Amino acid sequence: MADIASRQRHLRTPPLLWAVIGTLAALLFAAAIAFRQPIPGDAATARMLDQVVLWQSLIPRAAVALLAGGALGLSGALLQRVLRNPIADPSTLGIASGAQLALTISVIYASVLGDLPRELVALVGGLAAVFIVLALGWKRGLEPVTVALSGMTLSLVAAALSSALVLSHGEYVMSLFVWGAGSLHQQSWDGAITLSWRLVLGIAASAILLRPLTVLALDDASAKSLGMAVNGARVLVIGVAVWLAASVTAEVGVIGFIGLAAPAFARLGGVRSPREMLIVAPCLGALLLWFTDGLVQLTAMGGSDLIPTGAAAGLLGGPLLIWLLPRLSVAERPGAQGPVARRLARPGRGFLLLTLLLATAGLMALFIGRSFDGWTLVTGQMFEDIFPFRGPRVAAAIAAGALLGASGTLMQRMTGNPLAGPEVLGVSAGAGVGFAVVLLFTLTPSLALMMTACAIGSLVALVIILTFSAASGFGPERMLLGGVALGATGLAILAAVLAPGDGRAIRLLGWMSGSTDRVTGFEGLIALGAAVILIGPVLLLGRWLDILPLGAPMVRGLGLPVSRTRMIVATVAALMTAVATYFVGPLSLVGLIGPHLARLAGFSRGSYQMIAAACISATLMVLADWLGRMVAFPYQIPVGLFAALVGGPYLVWLLRRGPAKGA
């Protein structure tokens, strides 16, 4: 009886919390109205304008927050039910990012594509994203962690593509970042009216699909035995969910993680049946987004939001996802690690080959290029004239690639996870947060200050994810997803800094893209020196790197202090990431690719893998920098973005190497 009473109290508490959130949201809205900035001018004109702002901006904004939150809550509930995945939502499945990329393309190339309806464009982008994610996860039976990891990786690739498009079309499209970060500003009732009928249609379609949703909670075999066309029903439900999410994205931009939070809080309140979930999740989504928007308005400065509402929701969503990870009741499988690589009998020959490849890539980047007259081999006086421009960027690419490869090796060895890396564990995004903080509070930051801030941000992010991993017992893939969630939180902070579109935002966007075209000769030397100083001493710790993947009990049994060893390795990895990220941005993914390729090539010992990974990653970064200059000549694709466009597909390909469904 005591257990039943305790359970009942547990189930009564969340609805009380919901009421508190709703009350606070209403109070915040009332405070936003009461304390809004007064309109200057004579009393009569000011009163009239004040009424216009109230009825054509503030109240429609509240309506849009409620409607968008409801649509996202319903979308998340549908996706989680049909995929049997408690961490599925438009953010974790890449739907919102796919819709945003499609809309960005349609805005930039409107003269070619014509005036296509925004809703149709967003729907196509969202459907394309979810199709890719589900195709990647199908081999592993749509396992929740794999599907979400594929979706969030796809989101990173889509973000890289969007940034590349914006950078290539100048400052006049910087306003896309304000919209992309999820701004709820309204100037009429048009947005609310549009979202209202779409939400009504979504609710009606969900009601019609209620029976299939109930049956789809069973396994596929049981659902088929009851006469259900499983794939057809699943496509219909996913189509409704994607349409709802794409409608919100087309109207107000990307709103992160509301679709994840609303069903999660509903389940915590004891909601289990599909009928109850389809009622409660939209209501909670509406309250959560209204509450978040109220906080944004309350902190507004000078009449403009400090950060867009979508970015604010993203700040809450990353920690929520990390909190939900231990509650996943799925068995993790080590298949994503890939095949066991053979060990090289003569690693010296392998190192010689990698060195020759790196030298070849460096010489090609220095001597071969394109001009308006075609391909050119630069020699003589022309080489002397162009070396001050090409030399530093090649040096920076070599150093950054080597540092990321070495850092990725340390992280993979420390965590025992061959899919770990500074970019996918959120460490690079942590460096970005440190960089953004310096830009916000310093007008002319020095190189030393910026690198120090990047190092602190990287170390904090790495310590957070390792602490959560140790406390919650994450398996390799859960920890990887936790790192991606932490990275999403960092990128939401960066989106908040980008949203104003001022000079700092342009500088931050240029840094995020990983452009090396402004690296000076001094900075190139600093990068090379940092690579030598940070990588060289770690090669002496080969025994540590061989022992750490064996796990904490074995490490202790072999005489190593686990906590101290891991902290030293984590600190060095964070410093490497900070220096590299400063030059090539947070999205390159070569810190994942290099160590993995080195392991597959047979460099199995810790120190050998680190040297090989450094050479491979440096070669990849030099090639990415060179191809970024050549592919779109006379325009340039920044090295970080170009590497991400290659690294993202490589990561999802690794996920496809897992065991087949039912294996």
C-alpha cells in the first residue's frame, strides 16, 4: 500500500508542475505587457501605437508560441510513438535542420527555383532528412540511440551547408540566422492563423490514426498479425509529424527540443495511452514554448530579444536530452565500432607512406591552383609572391589536422569508444562557447586570450560529458549521443550570439566555418609550434594509451591512478582541441575520421595510432583546404565546413556498419 501511495504521489507531482509552468508562463506574458518599453511621442499617438503593438505584435506572438509549441509537442509524440523511441523529435531526427537548409536554398536561389511555397519547401527538406535518418537506422532495427545520433549528425551537416551558403552570398543574407534561430516576433495575426489551421488538421489526422498508433506500440510481427499494414501506417504517421514540424520551421524558424520535452514530461506524469499522449503532449509543448518565450521577452534589452526563442529552447533541450539518456531501456551493441583491424607488422613503412602523402598534399596546396586562366603550376617569382598567402594557411591546416587527430585518439582511448572525437563529444562546441564569450566582452581580444578561452571551454565540456558518463554508466553510444547533445547546447549558444547579425556575429560565423584565409605567418608558426609542444610529450605516454581502453578495474590493477590519468589525458585533449578549433572551427569531424582510419590501417598501439591519426588528419585537412579553394573558384568554401561535409557522411556510414536487425 505504501508503494501504491508513493506511486500516486509521484504521478500527481508532474501535473502540479505543469500547472505551475502554465501559471508562470501567463505571469511572464503579463509582465512583458506591463513592463514593455514606452513609445516616445505625444500621449495620443503613443497610446494608439501602443495598442497596435499590443494587438498586432505581443498577443499574436503569444498565440504563435502556443500554437507552435502545440504542433511540435504533437509532432514529437507521434514520432516517439511510431518509432518506439523516447528521444525522437524534430531536432534529434534532423527534420528541423533539413527544413531550414531547404528554406535557405530557396531564399538564396529564388531567381532560379521561383517563388515556391515555404511550407512545401520545408516539407520536402524535412522529409528528405527523416528518410535519410531512417534509412541509416533501418539496418539496426531503428535502435533509438543510433537513429538519434544519425539525425543529430545530419543536423550538423545541414548546418554546415547552410553556413557555407550564407557565407558565399555575403552579409545581405545574415538575416537568415535570426529566422533560423527561431524568432517569434510577429507583426500581424497571419502567422497565428496559418499555424492554427495546420495544428487543427494535424490533430484531426492524429485522431484518425489513433488505432494504428495503438497497434504500432507492439512489435512489427504482432502488428502484422492484427492485420496492420505496418510500413504504410508508419509512413502516414511520420508524414503528419514531419508536416507539423516543417510548418513551424517555415513560419518561425528552428525551435529546438520542444518536441522532445513535451512527451517526456507527459510520461513522467503517468501518461501512457496514445489517446492521452495526443492530448497532453501538445498542451505541454504549448506551455513550455510560451514559458520560454516569456523568459526571452522578460530579458529583452532595448525592445529586442537578447536571444531568439528557438535558441533559448535549444539551451534547455541539450541538458534535457542528457538527463533522459540513462532512462533509455535499450541494449547497446558494439557493432558501430567497425571490424577489428589487423596489426601492421612493420609500422615504420606505414609511417613513411603517411608522411609522403602529407608532403604531397602540402606541396600540391602550395604549388597547384586555379586562376581565371585555368589550372596553374605556381613557380619562380609568382610562388614567392603567393607564398605569404598560401604558406600560413597550409601550416595552420597541417597543425590543426594533426592536433584534432591526436585529440581524437586520446578521447577514443580514454573512453573506449572508437566513434568518439572532439567534434561529436561537444568539445569543439565548448571551445566555440569560450570564443563567443571573449567576443561578447572584449572589443579587440588577443590571440592568447582567444586560445585560452577556447581551451577553458573545451576542458569544461569534456569534464561535463565524462562526469555524466561516469555517474550514469553510459555505454559508448549513449555517451556519444550525450556529447552530441552537449554540442547542440553549445551551438545553441553560438546561434544566440549570431542572431543580432552585427560585426561580432559575422566574425563568429567566419570562425565557425573554419576559414584559414586570414591566418598570418605568425599564427601559422604558432599553430605548428603548439602541435609539436602538445603532441610530442604525449607520445611518451604510450603505455597509458594502451591500458586506458581496458576499463577502470584493469587500469587500477596495472598500477595507474584512474582519475588522475584520465584528467591529464582529458586536459591535453582539450588543449589540442582548443588550438585546432581556433583555426578550423568546431564542425570539421577530422578528429573522428583520422583515429578511426589509423586503427583500420593497423596502427593498433596507442602511440602508433596517435602518430598515424595526426598524419592522416593533417592530410585530410590540407586537402579540404585546397579543395575548398578549388571546387567553387573564384569563391572559397571554408576548410572547416568542407571537412564537415565529408566527415558527416563518413560518421553516418560508420553507424551503418553496425549489426543487422535481429543480429
